Amino acid sequence: MKKLSIFLVFLLSIGLLVACAGKETASGTPEKKELTIGATSDPYSDMVNKAIKPVLEKKGYKVKVVEFSDYIQPNLALANGDLDANLFQHKIYMENFAKEHHLDLSEVIIVPTAPMGIYSKKFKSLDEIKDGSEIAIPNDPTNLARALLILQDKKLIKLDPSVNPLTVSEKDIKENVKHLQFKPVEAGQLPRTVESVDLAAVPGNYALAAKMNLMDAIALENMPDDYRNRIVVNTKDLHKQFVKDIKEAVESKEFEEVIDKEFKGFGKPKWMLERKQ
């Protein structure tokens, strides 16, 4: 009887060990259940708080959201381990920043992103634009290319077709239908120019920061996915369970319902549009 008792205790101990092992990763370390996600203030910190965090909490995670007011610290904080993931940047920025700072970053999934828009206090539609109108455009290469692509998409200019659309500049304009006058301005200052120029090409994040309504634009960007923001993690974490769960959260029905209700005007990435077809 004593031997039987000892044997039962042994079996119980083995069972407890197996149960505990179920909460560990393949390497034997406990699964991560506390996450810190960084995002720039309005609107992407709101997107994490309202559309991603609740889904992750249902999966058993405790999520802390850290807001940033610049585009430098979120990647540095991710690289040094202060963050598990961040949301604020598009593909081109991520790749250039990682190369410049010798970081190993990877995207997880693209999210709906506030598009650049053409805003005007003088014209209510593109058809009203007068010959020789002045338009404020971003002075940085990436946003400038986006602005020029909008103008081409709306048939206001024609660009050299032999040039990479992601790197086009004013010198690549082959035809200026309305003889627009271009005024280069630092991107963060573009919302202020709406009052003083005929037209202004304002990136979505700066428009929202200035409390502008995306739906007030007379034209919105048909944004390539390369320019949409994405969840980014350290490459070494890319295949970990918490990253898979973040991706599932963004792919969830709950996420898209919040986007449709709270983030009107945000352009959805290709993967979201295709799953509805």
C-alpha cells in the first residue's frame, strides 16, 4: 500500500510538471504575457488602445501602451528592449532607419493608415482649381513623392514614367496641366499653410495632429501599401507567440469594426480589402 501511495504521488508530480510545461515555449522559457507597445500620439496610440489592446487582453495579455511624440525614439526603444512592438512607420522609413542605425527590424502586419490629402480653403473640388494656383508640398523626399503621385492620380500633372514612383521629385514633372506653383514646406508645418496658400498636400498624421478632418480633403491619397504604417518588432522576436497573437488581433473582426467606427478616412491595406472579395 505504501508503494502504491508513493507511485501515485510520483504520477501526480509528473502531471503537474506537464501542465506547467504547457505554459512555456519550446525553449523552456515562460510565454510572454505582458506586452509594451509603442506608438506615436494620435492616432496610432489610439488605434492600439481601442482596436488592438482589447483583443490581446481577451487572449490573456496585459498590455501597456507608450506614446511617443517623435519618430526616432520608438525604434530605439524597440531595439533596446523597452518595447515589444511599435506602430508608427511605413516600410521605407523602417528600412532606412534600420540601415542607418544598424538595427534588425521586421514588419508584422500593415494597418489602416491616415492618407495624405489635398486640402483647400479656396476650392471645394479639384475642378475649381485655377491656373497658376500655389500648392504647399512636403520638402522631404518620401512625402514629396507621395504628394506628386496624388497630383498625377488626379490628372493635375504628369510624371516621367521611367522614374521610380517612390522617389519622384519636382524635376520629374513632365506636364503641369494647371501650371501649379509649388511651395516646399516642412511636413509638420503643412497644416498651417492651408490658410495661406491655395492648396496644401498634408500627410494624414500631421492633419490629424492639427485636428483636421480627413474627410474635408478635396482629394485623398490612393496610398501604396509601402506607405502604410505597420506593426514592427525586433526580427529575433518575429516568430514568437506574442507576435503571432498581435497579428491575429489586427486580423480580427473586432479590430476592423473599431477602424470602421473610430478611424473614418483611413485607407485599408490590400490584405483587408482582398478578404472581402
